Amino acid sequence: MEDDLGTPAEINTLYQSERGVNRVDFAIAESGGTRTSAMQHRCRGENHLEWVTELVGREMPEGLLASVRVHCTSMVTGVEVPWARKPYIIRQLIEQLGGGIDGGLTVGEVPYYLSEGDVDLAAAAITGDLGNRLPVVYVSLGPDNKPHLNVRSLAKRLSGMAHVLVEPSRDFSFQLMHKVDRSNAYGGAIGLYWPDGAAFDRTFVGARGPEATARFLEMRVQTALCQSQPTDLSTWMAVRALVARERFDALRSSGTEDIDDWVEAFDEERQSLEGQLAEAKSQIASLSAQLRGAYHSGESSGLVSAGTEQDLFPGERAEVVQDALRQALSNVGEDTRTAHILSDLVSNEEVRARGSHAESVRAALQDQMNIGAREISELQGLGFSVTDEGKHYKAVFRDDPRYTFTLHKTASDHRAPKNLVSQINRRLFK
């Protein structure tokens, strides 16, 4: 590996190595006696997707704090960006270095089986008083005193991203209930609790099945971690900015008058600050989306569970449910109990917000070989955040990274605009 990539020459410098479709940038910064190492790997594949992985390690009094971030960008219009899986390097770090201790819990690939005397520990994990950095997945036992999914498999999926706690008995649930104001998962449900104790989610295995529930929890945790506010010096851009500051300090201390050194230092600081500003804007958009969702969070005591998905525009989920009810009603026999119940549930006021959004997208982009300021303004009015990515635009609907689209600036052929409209409407409004 060192023969291929080389190693950084000295502290507080940037180093780059490139081979084929792979490019690796290194930085080692030292400030106040604390050393932080960072690496950014870019790989552009044959499918026009660019994968970027960032690895940052910071020496802390309690050990090494490691942060891994990965994201994918499409370099052309019409290529769907896949969901980024957990990087394999997380598993390597746990296996080779050990996961360390997080709020008294060991970071690893196995679940933590609570004992009957661990009620206070479980309560602290649920209320956010444990001092952990990673979220906690709490697995309760069903009426048969068994979990409703494979906890070992779940812990391996979530290793490095969340702790998996398994309660010892049904009696444990009742003891815990009085310490956490009934916010604990129980009766076979699974609870997902965040380190600050501000919010939690519950899910039931029976609604999806064991495997689908495990996948849902993995995606839910990964999405939340991607949207969470990074800690200081946990990102490539933050370390790069630190290197720039240290270089400035070194130049001032040396008293050098070499213009090239100062220009290079200024340019590096400018690029790092621009990168941090872009990350801050993205973080603000993400937090705004979470804040909007907080107004609609919580469980429903009505006929249909509120679930965890939030409306991306007013009435979206209600319209989806009403459409499903109408479709079901058209497929049942008349004068049956099922027909009577469905007819009672179907609203007489048909709202077509999704159809209206689809028509607006079509009107804005259908025949546009060139996308410019007017088209971007119309998309922003529909709730898209649009950023200039160089050769193309990136559009994110309602700040939800699951709904990210690549927009051409100049279409490659006459089919591209129609394909783009079809892709957006199929994923969002059908």
C-alpha cells in the first residue's frame, strides 16, 4: 500500500497520490499537542459514479476517535445514485484496533445482553444520560421471552454505527418503564434512541418481518448519522482547514517574505474555508428538515400508525393512504363488509398534490435541453435545493438525501429531458 500511495512527508502539510481512477489525499495536522490524521479517497467508476470516502483519526485522552464518511455523486444526468453502504474499513478498524469504550459500552460486532441488574444502565441509554456518542438500539422480548429478530446479525450490521442492547426478561421491561417515563420499547418492539435523549423511534418486527426490519434500522441509523452535526475535526475539510492555519502560524513565526509561500497558504485556506462553508450550508438544510419533522413526530393512537416518515409536502402521506384505499375499494365486491369499511374511510375530497407537483416538474424540465436560472427557480419553488456541481447540478427534494437527482446543464441528446422528468416523478410523485 505504501508503495502505491506513499506517505505524507511532514506534519501540517497536504499530500496527494493518484493512480488510475483512484486519488488519495492525506493530511496530518498537529495543534496544541494533539495530532489528527485524515485521508480522502476518490474513485470514479465506469458507471459514471464518483465515490468519496473520508477517514479521520484524532488522538483523544480516552483513545483514538475515528470518523468515517462516504458519499456518492453521479457525474451524468439520469444515473441513479445508489444508497451508500457502511464502509468496510469500519469493520477493519474494529477488528484490528478494537472498538473502544463508548459511554461504558464496548463498540463491536456483538450485542450487549443486559442482566437483571442493568436497569439503571438501560435507563441512562434511553434518556441520553449514558455519555455515549453512538445511538442505541434497544431490543425488547416478546411474549415468548425471545427477541423477534436475530440480534447477533443486527449487531453486526450496525457495528461501529450503533449499540444493540437486548433486555433479559419481560419483567425487566416493567422495571425500566418507571425510570424512563414509559418511553422504553417493550413486548417485542425495538427502540432506537439517540445519544442526546431528545427523540426516539419504535418499530415492530411483525409489520415488516425480521430481515426487512434489520434493513430499515440500518438505513435509519445511517441516515441519522449522515444528517447529524459533525464534531470538531471529524471531517476532511476541518482537518484541511487546521493544516492551513498551522501553516500560516509557521510562516508568521519564521518571518519569511517568500511571496509564493504566502500565496500557496492563502489559496489553501480559501479552498478549505469554501469547503467548510458548503458543508455548513448542507448541515443547516439537514437540521431544518429535521426541525420540520419534529413537529410531526410521535406515535398515533388512531386507526393508522403515524410511522416515522414525515410529509415532504402538506398532505403527502394522507394522499398516498387515500389512493391506496381507493385502489383497494375498486378490487373488492360490492355490498361486502370490506367495501363498507373502505368506503367509510375514503375521503370525498380528493386532493391531487402529487399530481400537481408532477405536472410542475414536467412543465419546468420536459423540453429543456439547457437548464438555467429560470428552470432552477421553478424547481426551488417546488421544494428542491439546487447546487452547482460543475458540469451538472445536484437537486435534493425537501433536503432529504434519499431523493437526490443529477440535472444536466446541457442535455447529451433529445431523450435526456424526458428521462429526467420520468426519473423524478417516478421516485417522488407516483
